[in-house]
Amino acid sequence: MGSELQAAGESGAETRMSCSDVRYYVEKYTAEVAEMYARSRGATDAQINRARRCLTPAHVRRAERWRTSAE
């Protein structure tokens, strides 16, 4: 993972990420990878669910299109 994702996780599980941060990491890494990383850093189910509410199907589709075109 990139150093910016590590730095975001080092601030502690109690720190809330903004929805724009959640969308950024989902677009960069995929929702599955972002969730695995968050859980490995101690994110709770409530925090994961809060982050999921930041995403709409349009965000996920846009991230998938962006990754596919970047390959």
C-alpha cells in the first residue's frame, strides 16, 4: 500500500475519515482492499458501515472504470 494510506491509518482507529478520503482510497485500491486495510488497522464494524454510506453505486462504478482504463 502507498505511504499515504499508511499515514492515514497511523492516526488511530478512533479518527474518522471524511467521505472524500473514503472515496479516494476506494478509487485507488478497490473497496475490498480498503476495507481489509482498515480492519487490519482496527476499524470496527460501525466505522466500516459509516464508510460504506459514503459510497454510492456510481462511485464504485466510476472507480472500476478508472482502474480498467488505467491498466
